[in-house]
Amino acid sequence: MSWEILKFARAQVRKQAPNLKHPLVCIDVVEEGIASGGRSGLWKEAEAFQGLLRADTCKSLVHIFFAQRGTSKVPGVTDRGMVPRRVTKVAVIGGGLMGSGISTALILSNYPVILKEVNAKFLQAGIGRVKANLQSRVKKGKMTQEKFEKTFSLLKGVLDYESFRDVDMVIEAVIEKVELKQQIFADLEKYCPQHCILASNTSTIDLNLIGEKTKSHDRIIGAHFFSPAHVMPLLEIVRTNQTSPQVIVDLLEVGKKIKKTPVVVGNCTGFAVNRMFFPYTQAGLLLIERGADVYQIDRAITKFGMPMGPFRLADLVGFGVAIATGTQFIFNFPERTYKSMLIPMMQEDGRAGETSKRGFYIYDDKRKASPDPELKKYIEKSRSISGVTIDSKLVKLPEKDIVEMIFFPVVNEACRVFAEGIAVKAADLDIASVMGMGFPPYRGGIMFWADLLGSKYIYSRLEQWSNIYGEFFKPCAYLAERAAQGAPLSSPLQQSKARL
């Protein structure tokens, strides 16, 4: 009987953690103990442990453990002895997917929340989303009905700014339109108290641009949550050159109280996570326009350990968001973005991703994704607009090449983010990639993984592709310098003179 249990356990492990060796080793050790006695089992455990200790998986997971605990230490901010001010009441503007998720996260940690919307219909929908988020916890047995009622009572819906006069923090979570955000922040300056933190959940727009019509630059900060906001563990705290250290310390404390891992980053288009990962989908688009298969790419990336590939992710996020954020990157980094008309063309034809049940995949009522044979015609059309031809080398790409062609441009952009000082330490980018994008923790995060492969190797591959496919793959100055020195990408910045 015990052999059957062990056999079943092995099958489960292979299914749930196909890239990991150590759960199988644990089962081997248990089996040894059963077959040959306790002493033999202990010897096998000691021997197996020594082998696992030297493996990359162990180094990666230990790195993630300490890196996660290190994100709340920010030189020049958290070492100044400042005490976080008390945040007792928070307002959230916008009750869409993000605003309702943020409101849920706050009330779950006992923060009273005022949710503002533009009209009664939108407000009811926003409150309904928060209610559904809490009810799903009740259904799963994570919350009692009594606790649900108490938590839900902390939420109050409003249509104007009157009740903003005593809030300690506002989080704006409306659509990614610069003019709308500028108007909101100008209004907040009029209605909120002088000490109130003015935060934006923008995922790409420069905070200086958002606060352009205010005089409150020292209290404007980015509080970028990831969808779904009440579930995803990362909080990207974005500071500008004018954000007061006190405001950063206050938001770090709120982040801790709502059980998020906060990463403090600098201000730029896309900040750290979205900036690093904008080449993720673009590399995929470049490959499929030149003949690679959409579904093969997604399969290879999922097999590597990501929750989903770039095209399934684009469907989940929605094409509206993909186009809005993509436009920001094309405008700000024109020389290194891959411009494809595929997604806008599909959207024009009524495909918006998962919400419209059609995107790169077709979706049934249970959100199950299936390949769409009609996709070919859109790819052919976008290929002719881009003026590229099918490259036979890309039609049947090995999985290793797919992974590298999708992720090395991400590593390249992460190097730029690090070299520009947007991230204080490379380990923060590792945590941001794991908790914001689902990069496998057992690979140690984007920079740690890159260092396991080596700067020379990554540089040579990017250089090779940039000669064939253009600027999109061109290695940045920081990566080129590190490769020339044979140095790790994540070593402290002061050793490098490369600035982009």
C-alpha cells in the first residue's frame, strides 16, 4: 500500500512542480526509510541534502527569501529614524477592477474606505465588485458571515469630494488617461487635508506628468498594485525626485499592514515591473510575425515556469490596456520597441481578449482557453503591414530558444532599469519580477537567473539577434560593459560607469 501512495505522490509532484527536483528527493528519502529502516533513511537524507544544497534551485530560493525581506530597507529613507504617520481613513477613486481590488485589500485590513465614482451606476458596480470579492472568501471558508458584514461595513460609496476633507491617503485608480488623472489630482489638492498622501495606481504614466497641475509634488507617490489587487502580493511604491521620505515611510507601513511586499522604485515610464516586461509581449509579436507559432510560444514559457505565456496574458489583461500601455512605451522608447499592428487590428474586429471571449484564444463560459484557427489571417495581415517575411529558423524553434528570445530582451531592459537607478538593488527587481509577473521563484528572479546564465552568454545572443532582427534585441551599454568584464549583472552599481 505504501508503494502505491509513494507512486501517486511522485505523479502529483511531476504534475505540479515539473521543474523541481527536491520534492522527488524527499519522496526517495521517505521510501528509503520505509524499505531499509530509519537509520538508512537518515543517511540518504544527509547525502541528498548535500547535493541539493549546491543546486541552483536552492541558491535561487534562499536568494528570494532574503531579497523579499530586504525590500523594505531603502537607503536614505528608512535609515533616517522616521516614524510612520497614522493612516486611519483612505479614499479610492475609481471602482473598476483595480479600484475595487484595492478597496478590498484595504478593508480586509480594517482600513475604512471611501470609494468615489462618477455616477451612481458605476458606483453600484464598484461596490458590487468589492462585495463579490469578500463573498468569494466566505464561500471558500476563509471568512465568516459575521466578519464579512463587519468588513463590508467599512466601505462607503460617494459621488463627490465632500467626505475627502479628513482622509489621510487617496489612491487614484482610474483609466490610463493623462488629462483625467491631472484633473483628479488638481481637485484632490483643493479638497484633501494638507497632510494627505496623494497616490496613483497608474501602471505606466510618469508621476510628474500626473501631478503637473498641482503644487503638492512632495506628497505625490505611486501605489501600483497588480491585478487582482486584493490577491497579488506586490506593491510597487514609486517615488519622484520630490516625494518626501515621510510619505514613502507612511506608504511602506500601509503596504505592510495590507500584507503586501512593497518594492520602492524610481519614477519613469512603466516604473520597474511593466518597464522590464514590456519586451515580453513585443518579443512574442516579433517572433510570430516572422513565422513562430503563438501556442508553441505560450507552451514553452509556461513550461519554463511562468503562470501563462505572453499571449494568454495579453488576453487576460485585455487589448485595451495592452494598447494603452504599449503606446506609452512606443512613444518613450521608439528605438527599441517592436511596432506591430496585430493587437489593434484584432481589437478593431471586436476581439478584446478574455472579456470578449475572443483574443489570441477562444474562451468558453468557464473561461477555458482554446486555440483559434482564425488567428492566422490576422497574423498574415499584420505581417504584411510590418513588411517582414517568414524566417524558416523561427518556424520550428526549440523551447530553449523561445525562452531566451522572449526573456533576454526582458533582462536587457532590467539592466537599463538598474543602471538608471530606478531600482536601488538588483534583488528588488528579482522580487518585482517574481511577485508582479509570476517569474518562477525557484529561478531566483529575473536578474539572478540572468547571472546564472552569465552576462557574456546573454550579450552574445542578443548581439546575434540584433544583427538579424534589428534594434529591438540590441544589448544596452550596461550589459555590454558587464559582458566585457565577465562580471555579474547584479553586482553593486558603483562598480559600473555605464549610464544609458
